[in-house]
Amino acid sequence: IDAPVSGVQEQDLPFDVYPNPASGEFFVNNFPSEGEVAVYDLSGNRRLAQQVSAGDNSIGIGTLQDGMYFVDFQSNGGSFRHKLIIKN
């Protein structure tokens, strides 16, 4: 069962995000355009933000503590949210 957490509904992404759980970094492949990836903890605090290009990108998460996070993707193709588990 994939239920929303804190009223946030996860969406199907038009690009690939892996691995999940992630350790040290995660990858975003086939991103539709230049944009931004931001990582938020469950309290809504922004922990990381990185500009990304169209295509394939890696996002370093080695400084984040283990746990569940929300990753927001902003691009010309829209705004997307994804749950990510970090196990550094």
C-alpha cells in the first residue's frame, strides 16, 4: 500500500530516480530540462538543493542523515515530488 505521507501524494515520474534506498548519492536520468532538485526532511526543512541539467545527473547526499526524505524536482516540464530513503 502506497499511502500519502503527511498529505503528500507521490507521483509517477517522467524520468528515472535510483537507487532507493540511496547511499552517498542518487541518480536522476532522462531529466526533461534544466532545473533544480531539492531534498527536504519530513519536517519540511530544506536540506539540499542542486541545479541540474537536461539528461543524466547525480546528486550527492553523503552529508544527510539516514531517514526518509522528499525530493522535489522543478523543471520546464513541471514540478514533481518523490520519496527517497537515505542509508549513508
